[in-house]
Amino acid sequence: MTRLFLLLLLPCISFAQADSTDIIVRRMMEKQKIVGLSLAIIKNGQPVVNKGYGLANAELNVPVNSETVIRLGSVSKQFFTTAILKLMEEGKLDIEDTVHKFFPDAPETWRPIKIKHLMSHTSGLQREGPAYDNFKIQPDIYIIRSAYNLPLVFTTGEKYQYCNLAYFMLAEIITRVSGMPWQDYIHDNLFVPAGMNNSYLTDFYIIIPNRANGYMHRGDTLLNATSMYAIRPSGGFLSTTTDMIKWEKALREEKIILKKEHWEKLWQPFIKTSDKPGSKEYYGFGWLTDEYNGHKLIWHGGSNTGFRSTFTRFVNDGLSIIILTNTDEANPRAIANELADYYFRK
């Protein structure tokens, strides 16, 4: 009776939209055993959904809402590439600069590597710095230098291979060039202009209001996810769907933070990610470009232990879907695809 009463208060159009969205999300959450999920859907620049499902903290029965703070994982990479282009606009670097300009003690084999190769996963560097440890907080430069003795995996610029080490290097470049810690530069020059007041560094120890716990399953048993004490620039931030709606507005309008041509450089195809026949997926700078059922797609996913996320932008359809989850087994991209199918039919 209560549910019926609440639904009668909504206009018919809103009822159909919200109800269908809820059905899709709840069904997929059950299928994927997702504990908590925050969802934002933006259509033609207007948020049509911004809400939470499930639990941010299963032990205390705290629900997820649009202000729940959740790890972004590698969705964070776009903030680093945006910051690099911001520094280029300020005349402090160029993406054609070689890494030796910033790391003069780097091995000779790294001399062909340019900033643009770090941004696009085409450097040829190993995926991870060998000194990285989830359970240690270490300076970024220590992780970077631990890879100095490793051979390149392939010739720089030859192909795409995902590389978190490259984003440690981008973070260190931001710090050295700006004269401030990379997290502070990104906060002051990206988050503040965009109005993102609840986006944070993934610091395990500080108290962050409304932060979600991460979860994983062992069979059918729900467990707290393994804690990540280390701060990874490659997945360095926590945020909310409310803040990510504000970021989407900045991306869409292309008026603040960067000039229009530099915004568009972020998602300009740079390297094909696969040689599979029929693949149309390319990596740009912190973003992937692809097609989904004939619709142009710009997107990136994120994954940290206990958290999965996706930021999908169907740019020709004016549709963006942002999904943040706190469960290791989640596949938010599959949920975004199903929601997109629904909104394309509307």
C-alpha cells in the first residue's frame, strides 16, 4: 500500500522511467551479488537519475545514496590526463616532452618515451612497478625507480598495453611541474572549478564522511574486501555520483578547466587496443573510444579490490551513465549497457 501511494505521487512519465531503471538495476545487482551501487544517468545534460541501491555498510545496515563516497579505481585516470593538459595550457610542459626531462636518471631505454605515451598506455613499460605493495605507503618515485632495471615489453609507441606504472609517472610529473602534490593540484585545478566538494584521495586512514566499505565473496559468504593501504595514482580517487555529474557537466560544456580543443584531445583515438577483426576500440588519453550497437561510446572502467566502477558517455545520444559499486564481483559495464539499451528505446 505504501509503495502504491508513493508511486501515485509521481507523474506517469517519471514513474515509467524510474520503475524500469530500478527493475534493471536491482535484477543485475542480484545476479552479480552487488552489495551497494550508486547510479547517475544524465540525458542531454540533465540528471534524470541520481540515487543509491543496496548498502554502503552491510554490518551497520547503512544504505547507499547519491552522496556515498566510493572508490573510482581507474576512472581516476582521466583526472591525471586532464591535469597534464592543464599544465600544458599553462606552458609548463608539452605532451611531446620525453620522460628524461623529468626523470634524468631514467635508463637509456626509456629515452623514446614521451608524456603522450604514458597517457595512452603505449610506452612499452611494465604494467606495474615491482616495488608496489598494496600494504605499504611509498613515494611514487620509489615505485618508478624500481622499474628502471626492467626491459621494455615492446618498442615505445608500437602498440597498446595497459600500464599503471605510466600513471605513477604522470602523477610525479604533475607534482614536479606544478610544485604541489598531485592530489592537491587536481583538487584545486579540477575538482574546485567543477564544484566537486566530495571527491578525495584514496587515503585509507583519514576519516571521510559517507565512505562506503568494500566487499567480496567467498562462495556465497560475504566478506570485507582486502584493505588497500597504498595510494595508487592509477586509481587515486574516491567520489560520489553527485560529484561525477558535476564532472560530466564540465566534460560536456568544455568551458572550464581546459580549452575546448584540449578537452577533445582527451578522447581523440590514439592507439587501437586490439587487433581483433571488427574491433573499433581505441585508447585516447585516459579514455577509451568505441561503439556499442552502433552508438559512439567514450568510456573508462575502474577496479580496486572491493570496488568496480564505470563512466560511460554515449556522446551522440546525449546519454551518460555513471555506476559506482562496492563489490569485487560487480560488472558495472554490463549494467550500463543494459540501461543504455533501455534509454535508447525510450
